[in-house]
Amino acid sequence: MTSTPFETVAPDPFVYLDRLAGSGLGRFYKGRMLEELDVLPGQTVLDLGCGPGTDLGPLAEAVTATGAAIGVDHDQAAVEAARERTAGQDAVAVHLGDLHDLRLADHTADRARTDRVLQHVADPVRALREVHRVLRPGGRLVMGEPDWDTLAIDHPDSDLSRSYTRYVTDEVIRNARIGRQLPRLAAEVGFAVPKVVAVTPVFRDVQAADEILGLERTTRRACTAGYFTEEETRRWLNHLAGGSFLAAMTFYIVVAES
């Protein structure tokens, strides 16, 4: 092939997060998460794993000047970026912190959200237990997480599709099945789980999918790890780049109440 729809170099993490947030998929599911969070003026809301502050603006608008939108992230660069982006918004504060050990007093927040964060943490149960501790009675946590084991990419050779998904699930994402597990895990630490919403994004454009999934980069890594041969890698990528494309995956929005 003389041209490719694939990104060969991974984008800057903050660029990636902003790009996803600005996509149709990002706007849809983030809007639904905000709706389920049901933030009221004057409340304290936590954005746990806030990254560069992509979602702090809408939270600050919801709590108004009488409330507080608090971002927490373990990465110093993300904290600095979030502080810079939200400078001048008096309702916003951003702290360096660990979701496993939040430096917040018991029962200090009304609402909390996690957005594609628990798939990466070392101990999701411990993180959920911490959120339960800091929420006031009757507080609400809204979580959005993919289930990577549901990733389905059409290809004439279905074994290659299964190999790709298996590599992502086994090797790339730490907690790859967290989406389906969240209702059970939240209940185990004391939350009630009144609602689970399944969102199934469908990609028909390979370039749009690649911007989210990093198809070629992931495939090359899968080949190195032994999930594809060189010949299978070539067939897989050639078809994705030149054929009729379809990919889909289930994304779960889980509402939990303390």
C-alpha cells in the first residue's frame, strides 16, 4: 500500500483525550454520564482521574459558584494541565492524588465520576471502597468503562479478529473486562446500583476507529507478542485499510449510590 489510514505514531496522551472528548462518541457518552450524575448547584463533585481537566468545566458549571468541582489525578503533568485549563474558575480545584488512597475526609462529596479510569488502576475494588468512603450518604458515583472483551472487528478471517481482541484483553488493558464487572464490584463495597446503561459505539470508518483504537500500532505489538504472524499481520491490516470496515464494542455507564 502506498498510503495508510493508520496513525503510526501514538498521539500525545492529552491530545488523545481531547480528541475523544470532541468526537461524536465522546460527546454522547460524556453527556449521558453528566445527566446520570445529576449534579445540583452547591454540591461537591469529584472527577477522579481527571487527566488534563477535560471534563471539569461542565462539572463547574453544574455546581455553580456555590459548589466545588474537585479533580484528582496521579500524574503531575495532568494536574498542572488541568490547573492551567481551569484557571479563573473559582469552583474548581485540582489535586495530585491516588484513587486507592484519597486524601479526603469521610463523607465530604455529593457526587463522583470516573471515566475510563478503573480499567487502568491496580486495584479497582480498593478504589471503589475509597469513593464509597468519601461520598455522603445518598451520594452518587457514575462510572464509564469499556468492556474490551466485547471488541468485534469484522474480517473475512474471524480467527484474526479473535486474536486481535484476545491480545487487547490479555496484554494491553490491565482490567479489560471492568465494564461488565462494575455493578458487582460496586455492590461488594456497599453501593446500591440502580442503573446500568450499555452503549455500543459502531465504527464504519477505519480512520475514525484508528484514532480511538490505534489499530496498526496495536497490531504490530500483537505480532511481536506472537498473536499474529507477519503474514497474518499483513492480511489483517490490508483488509482493514482497503475493505468495508466495521468495529463495535460495548461501553458501560454504571450508576452507584452510597
